[in-house]
Amino acid sequence: MKQHSKRLYKNKILKCFIFYLLFLLTAGCGYKPSSHAISHIFEDTVYLEVLVDKIEPENAPFIKDELSRLVYQRFKGRVAGKEEAKSYIRVRYDGSTFTPLAYKNGYVVRYRANIRVQFDMLNKEGRVKKNINTVHEADIQASSLTSSTLRTEAIRKGLQKALDEFLAYVSARGVLKAESIKR
């Protein structure tokens, strides 16, 4: 019985030590979420405009929904009308290209999707443009029925990567601006 209580005591001490160590690492290093850095770049209201490649207009709602979600969740802002908004983001999906990477029995079984997206921002700093090219690689069945669905899925995953890269870019600009304000 003594062995069991000693083991429980050691586990509690270990858990307390780990909690304390994690607390020191997160509180001591000055970690701040990306929404804090982004607040140095964008105001709390953002107007979104999505321009889509005429060949693939079905991606416009996806881009708008994802960007709205990012504004709400990560910018801690809200999407507003053009007259009310203090910041502006225009996203232009410039299309995609697909490159076969592997073949099996004459059919493409692996491909790479190259997605091109252009961001145009108007914010506290002025106008900033950022072109982002993303790559998504995936396997594909040797069937034309599933290839159309997989093409759309690859484009959306590439667009998601572009939006995440855009968020990282804006966060980095916000951190640089915050550091220049401190000096």
C-alpha cells in the first residue's frame, strides 16, 4: 500500500512540475496570439471582395466563407459592408494548373495542383499587394467520375493553404509594426 501512495505522490509532483514549466515557458517568453499582431495592421471591421477565375466560378463562395471565418476567428474582427469597414481585403483567384506526377497503366495516379491567389489589402498601413502560389499534391483514382471531385477538392485545399499563408504574412507584418512602435 505504501508503494502505491508513494507512486501517486510522485505522479502529482511530476504533474505540478510540468504545469509550472509550461506556465513559465508560455508566460515568460511573451507569447501573444496572431490576432494580437494582426490588430496592428487591421481595424476591427473588414470588407471582403472575392474575384474569381471565370473558368471556375464555383470557388467564390468557398473563398468568401473561409476568409470570413478567418476574419472572425483569427483577426477577432467582423466582416462589414464597404461603407462601414475600416479595412479592405480583395482576393483574386487566378486559376490553377495540374501537373501529373505518376502514372499507372497509362492513367495519372498522382498529381500536383498549383494554385495562384492575389491579395490586395487596404489597411492602417496603406495598400499592400501579396501574390501567393500554393501547391497541393494528391493521389487520384484512374476514373473520370472521381477526378472532377478531386480536382475541386485539390483547389480548395490549395486555397486554404493560400489563406493560411496570407494570415501568417499579415501576422508577421503586425509583429514588425508592433516592434517599431515600441522603439
